[in-house]
Amino acid sequence: MKYVLIGNSVAAVNAVAGIREYDNEGSITIVAAENHYAYGRPLISYWLEGRVPNAAMPYRPQEFYAQNNASVLLGRRAIKLDPVAREVSLDDGTGLPYDRLLVATGGRPFVPPIKGLTPDNYFTFVNYDDVRRLEAVATPGREAVILGAGPTGLKAMESLVQRGVQVTLAELADRIWAPALDPEAAALVAGFLQDQGVKLYLNDTLASVRGMAGGRLELQLQSGREMTADILVIAIGVRPNVELLEGLPGVTINRGIMVGPDLSTGLPGVYAAGDVVAGNPPLLPHAAIQGKIAGRNMAGASETYQPLSPYNALGFLGLHIISMGNSAATGDEYDILKEIDPVTRIYRKLVIKDKHLVGALFLNKLDRAGLYRRLLEEGTDVTPLQDELLQPHFGLLSLPEEVWQQWLVE
Amino acid sequence: MPALSLMPPEFSIVRDENKCVKCLACVRQCGFGAQQYDAADDRLYTIDANCVNCQRCVSICPTGALTIYKNPPPLRPHAYWTENHLRNIAKQAETGGVLLTGMGNDQPFPAYFDRLLLNASQVTNPSIDPLREPMELRTYLGRRPEAGGMMEGREERQAKTRTPLVPIETPIMFSAMSYGSISHEAFTSLARAAKEFGTMFNTGEGGLPGDLYDYADHAVVQVASGRFGVHADYLNAGRIVEIKIGQGAKPGIGGHLPGEKITAAVAATRMIPEGTDALSPAPHHDIYSIEDLKQLIFTLKEATRYQKPVSVKISAVHNVAAIASGIARAGADIIAIDGFRGGTGAAPTMIRDHVGIPIELAIAAVDQRLRDEGIRNQISLVAAGGFRSSADVVKAIALGADAVYIATAALIALGCHLCQKCYTGKCSWGIATQDPYRSRRLNPEIGAERLYNLLRGWSHEIKEMLGGMGINSIESLRGNRLHLRGVGLNEVELKLLGVKHAGEAM
Amino acid sequence: MKKVYARPLWCMNCHLCEVNCIVAHSRSRDLFRAYKRENLRGTARVIVEERLPLSVAVQCRHCDDPACVAGCISGAMVKDPATGIVYCQEDKCVGCWTCVAACPYGAIQPGEKNGRPLPLKCDLCRETGEPACVAGCPNRALVWEERRAGA
């Protein structure tokens, strides 16, 4: 059996492990667009801060590929797929025949058309190479504008602040990280950022860029506000890299690749996993689980990927956030339980709808967060637990005895 | 608590701050609220007045940071007005109540066991090494056939009404402690250890919990004046039926298990409503004479189709020998005598400390009386009340007992530190409590192992002592008072005990 | 695999499992030094839940498909294929706490040691061989045993 994996990040690496659980014989070839072995992509901000050295960037130890008998073609792109011949063509002209193919091409940063934007006057914040470029320019005292105050923008902000850069965040929405934070939580975070000396402009985005003498940039926001900066980072989202499968019969593309419950694409032997999959939140845990399951299925298993609610843990400058499900929900259709301490910026919120936990948000007090996620994922009726849920002692013993007895012996 | 307490705390808890790591185990384990924690200040402190010196905190502390000291007497030392008297008077001046206590008589009455010494073989007769040669500790309890000279037909009739003998693998049984007075966990520990070792535990007067009927073939099932938990299945499940007339810790008075301890499970076992006080009358209201006792003995034998030996347990009191004779003649198969050191879950202090007689004297008196009347061989004599070591057991058997009951020693093996607060239901060791937070501290797996170990250790020692005397069977020691010598005893005591003084030859 | 199983019926809420856990994961492996010099109070990898009279020590279940490993952004959290033990390579952890959000038992807590982030989670004392919580439990409320094949 010949396995070819397009992509070399979290989904692909987990697919290798998944394949090897079932098949120790087949050959595995990984086509990696980047010139690096797999690294934890979210580590780039830590690398830029200097908290993670080069040596600690690899997602798996160097021996991983050898141990799993997987060969990696670094710096190669797959440009064409022939599903009938079952062959992938690479950008250097070689053809890779496959029996099973995994498309784990991930996404790329979305850069909107903005007047004056050229490839060399802005940065994105997704790849190792992005931060290597940034490292050269992010020096103390410089000024940076980050477009987008979502998780990527916030992590970029943190690493730049730690490097002594003065940061301004511009966010088109009315609050920070709008998909995860409700207005109240976002206000707590905004207050925190203000205390850290970070400027924040909401309901605003970049209208135009103009290079000035000395390499500085003159930026104009939609609101008319004008500012200058040394660094511009665009962090407003990613788009899936679907090109390889585009136009092939049997494949449906709807912003991402549509997959079946077993993560197959509709082309024989071709699977997809990770950020490239339609409807999948571009989050690392989801990519890892999909990769593992796709790998197992490619090697003959028949596992089903149970769509997982988005969840995210994000920390910056000492503030920690965990969000899951519909954490930003507000409104009468929800029962919302809350605990707020503005002084310590502790915020805990549970969103309940039709007896079920559908979202949770924790700021600075993350106790037992995973337990709530399990209740959310399992669709537990939390009505009997309402009074318990936010108590400091909430835990297994708050659940019905037959439930915790079972959990303890798992 | 009165605004002005006349007495300073009895104990002081001293914490070595250099050792304490503030793990708070002491606070969580103290059953009496003596160990406290103030989270706001992250400070541990003690309320010494609450401390009963049960030693739970000392034992649980992982760093050995705690020591409990007995405070000096509240007045200058006084040989007559002792600290106990002062404290008791002060307490009664506050409450107007009867003084209550737990466990056995703690007063400095003489312990005859400590004035008796054992013999050993030298030159003229060989001693036996129990590690190399067989040594029999098995004892049979129950009524033996009467010796010859019987009337025509009597033997046949007797065969029909003779109950079977009950073997025990060591002459040590666990004495009566009722479910309710002790926790289910403690009760289970006793039952398991008895079964595993091949001896008996005793249900006490509270019945046998339904989930422990697997152990009933090693149970002495008690029938007491309250008749709690007594029904046909219970009697027939047990191996021996015991009529409890009295208890060494509180001869002449009944029992009172407060409603707080009558949990649903205890209530079901006792067959009384949950939360009601369980009152055991002082006498059995159907027993006012030996003849009445005989009726109950045979009622129980009939109910069990003569398959269960019947034991009658009495406190060791002044006229114990004559009473024992009556019991033997009333048809009992076993007489159990409980001396004044016997323990209890709750007794009035004055009764516990001032009523009854030492078990050593009672054994000697009963054994002698039954011999004199020629009926000693018909009945088994079980002694109870304060057996602290295998040496006490050996001495009791040499004085004339067939076997002994231990309870205080068993509880000590389970963790009891004799704080004497059983009657509060707050036992920090999970023994004398029905509070599930406390009772779960006593895992019966561990409890049974500890009790088994105790029986094993004592049994080994008994074999060593027997071997030293040149005896290879516990039966050969019974009533063999030539193996005993008294030290520091006067002539009356020696005569009552039936032993010679140390230094006197055979 | 051999796992630690809690027997809440016998848990007496002494929290000594936490103490033993802390000592076992200290540099000195000494009770006094762990607390008084290394300042490790509060870094137990086992959580004793209290709902008196019930209490129970909750810890990592070393799942077959661990969500914390899947969620780990740095590759620090791994499941040892040989032993099945899920553990964190502490020098690789950046303290994002995705594992805290991932764990279906809420058995991972955010912690800190010598200024570095440290997910507080049971590693079955993989370095010493026998889980210290089990060895030190005074009432056998924790047992370390194989309960099902494979895993």
C-alpha cells in the first residue's frame, strides 16, 4: 500500500500515526510545502518572543519520521492530482503514485485587497517563515499595527509587545475576538490590553497603506484615522488550500473540501483532514483528531469523525482564555450562568440552551474546563446541575453517581 | 459550654511549625473539631478544649508535626481529690447529668494477670518447639456428654437434645460489639477476620446486617434484653446463640443507643424505626430466675432444632460462681463471663468504674465451683473483659477458661486509641460511629488483615508458651493452675485464684 | 495498562495522595524540601474532590485516544506507546492550556514550577515506577492495577 500525504502539519503527522496503528508495511510519503519538518504552528508567537528556541519547535521528535518509516519531501508542492491514474504531480515534475492520498494542505492567510498593499509591506502570522521575517524588524521601540484582534492577531500582539514593540490592534468587529467573546468578556480583555499599553481600535479596519521614506508605513483606517507604523501584520483569517482538488469530478468544494463521515472526499482513496476540510474550525485539536482518524481509515479502519465543537485555549501577556462551543452567545433564548470579578478579570460563563450546555467561556480561572467541554460534547442534560455548575467544588461528584462511578473506571 | 469553664483543657495539641506543610490532613480528620484552619490567613490552629487525645491527627500527619500533651492537673497534685474527680464534678455542676464514658474501667485496680507468672520446662521434662512439632490450639466449645451413672434412656434423650460442638482454631474469639455501637466497617472487619482465621465473632445485641450473612457460620448471634434484630433466620444462621444477661463494663444496667446512631441500615438490622433510641432493659423481662433462663435457653434450642449451642453471658459479679452453676444446670452449653475491665460503647462512669469484679478471680471461682459440683466438663467457659496480650489469654486458660473473648484489643488493632468517647458517635477512627464520613476511614480489607495479624501473632505466642511448659495442646492447659504462680498476692487472693506463690514447689 | 483507580467508598478525604504526589514530583523527593524549599504546595497532579461524606481522588485516565495529546500545540503532551502513559514533556510545554480545555475529566490543571508553565497531570510516576499516591494511600482508596486487556 502506498500512502501519500499532501501537507506536513498536525493533520498529516497524526495521519502517519493513525496509518501505523493498522499498517506497518505500506510506504508513506509526505509532501511538505515548507522547508521545515512539522512544527507546532501556534508556537511561532512563542518563538518570536524567544520563549521557544528553534530546537523546541518540532511537533514531533526528529526520529518520528524514521520510526514510522515515512519519507518527507521538503519544499515540494503538489500541483496536480490524477484520480484515475492515482497519481499526484509535484512542482518539480515528479509523479507520485498512491493507493491512499490524504489532502491535509491546511489554509493560508486571507489578505484582503487594500489599496497600497504589496507583498513586501505587510506580514502574515501563520508560518515559521513569517516570524523569521518579523524577527528581523520587530525591535524595541518600533510600532506595529495588527489588523484583526482574533486569536492570531492577539498572539502576534503578545509576541511583539514582548519584543518591546508598541502595538495597535485594529478590528472590524465591535469587540475583540468576536466569535468567542461576548461584549462583557471582550470589554474585560480590552481593559487588560489597555493596562498593558496596547492600543485598540474597534469597528475599524485598514483602508490604505503607503510606504514612506525610511521604510515606515502611513496607514489610513476606514474611519479616517491616520497613523504611521513600522510593521503591519494582517491576521484576519485563513482560507483553505483547496486548489489540488478543484474541478475534479466527485469532489464538492464549499469554502473547504466536503468530506464524508469517514473523511473521504468522494475520490477513490482520497481523504482530507484539517483546516482544508469544509466546516471544520481551523483549530489544531480538530486537525489532529481528523488526521488520526483519516490515517486509520486510509489503512483500513472504518472510524467516523464526530464533528467536534470548536474549542480554544488562548493566553497572552498573562491573561488566559478558554472558549468552547457558542461561548459568545447572548440573548433571551439562552440560560446564561456567570461569575465575574472585574478586579482579577475572572469571568466564567456557561451557555445553556434547551437543557444542554452549548457554550462556555473562562477567563483567568480555568478550573475543570475540560469537564464542561465533556458535558457540552456529550449533550448532557445539565438542568439538574444548574446550581452546581459554577460552584468552586464543581467536579465529577456533582454528576449523578452512576455517571461518575463509570467515569472513574474508564 | 458555659461562659466560664472551671477546668482548663485536658490536652494540648502542639504543632511544630518547622515540620508542618499545611496539608490540612489533621483538620480534615479530627472528629472533634480540635484542629482548625483559617483559609483567609492560611493559618492552622487548635481548639484544645475539643481535643480528646484520640491521636488521629498525630497518626495521619505526614510530617510528624503534631504532639498531644496531657496538661498538668488543674490543681496541685492531690492523692485523694484526683484530677478525674475534679473534672467530673465540674462537668456535672454544668450539666446536672449522669457522667458517661466509653471503653473499659480505667481505674488503678489491681490487674491479677500482672501478678501471675507461667511455668516452663527445665531438664526434668522436655519443652516443645512449636516450629518443629505439632501444637494444637483448636478448641471445641459446647456441652459434652455427661459422665456415666446415667439413668436408663437418659442417654438417648440427651443425644436428641445435645447441640453440636463448635471448633475454633485458636482459643480467642471476638467479643460482642453490636452493629450500631460500631460501624458497619468495623463489624465487617471482625466478621471477615473471624472467618478467615477460623474463629468466631459476636454480633452483639444489634442483629446481623443482611449483607454479612456470608459470615454467619462464624458468628455468635446474641439475644439480649432488647431482642433487637432477633428472628428465626438470624438464630439459625449463626453458629452459636448467646443470651446476653450482662456486660462487664456495666453490670446490672441496660443499654441505650441514641437515635442519632439508628441510621436506616442500623434500624433495618435491629428491626426498629429509624432514628428512635434503642433501649435495652436492664433485665430480660421474662427472666427472673434460673428456671426462667432455662425456658429461654430451650426456646432458643427448639427454634434452632438443637443445632446451635446456647451460650449465656453474664457480668463477673460477686456471686458469679453460684450463678454460673445455675446457668450450667439450666442447660446452657457455654458460659461467658465478662470481667470488670470489659469495654463498652457507652456506660455511666460510676457503674463502669465501680461495679463488678476482676475476670481472673471470676474464672477461678467459676471453674472451681463447677469442678466441685462435677459439672465442669459439661460446659465451656469463655472469659472476657480486658485481655491485653497472649500472656493474659494463657493465664486465663490456665485458671480454667476454655477460650477468651477479646474486643478492646481488637478495636485497638483497628486503630482505637482508647479516648473513651465512643458514646459521642464521633469516633475519628471510624469505629464507634455511624457517620459515613468517619466510618469510611476504616476499610474492612485493612481492618480484617490487622485483626487476622493480631490473632496470628497471639496464637504463635500461645504456642511458644505452651511449648515452653511442655504442653502440645491448649486443652491440656485448661485449669492447669500448677503452671501458674502468684507474685505479691496475699493468702486470700492465692486461695481464690487456686495458685501457689512464686517460689513454692509443686 | 496498569492505571490508578479510585475507590471512593474508602476515600477518607485526607488528601495525602496530593502530598505524596507533590513529593514524588519534586526535585529532592523529600517531603520537607518539596514544600519548604521547592515551594511545591498546590502542585499535586491529583484532584481530591469533596462532597462530604464523599470524596474521591480524580486523576488522568490515560485515555486510549487522549484529547490532551491531540490538542497539544507544541507536541509536549504525548502518550508513550510502550507504557500507555500520557505525560507532558515539561521543557516543551508553553502553557497554552489547551490540554486543560481538552481533558474530559477536568483532570489537568494549569500550574507553574520555577517560573515555567506546568500542566498538573498524573504521569503515573513514570520515573519512579510506582504511583506515589497509591503507595501512600492510608486506606487503599487508590489502587494501581490492570483492569482490562490492551489499552
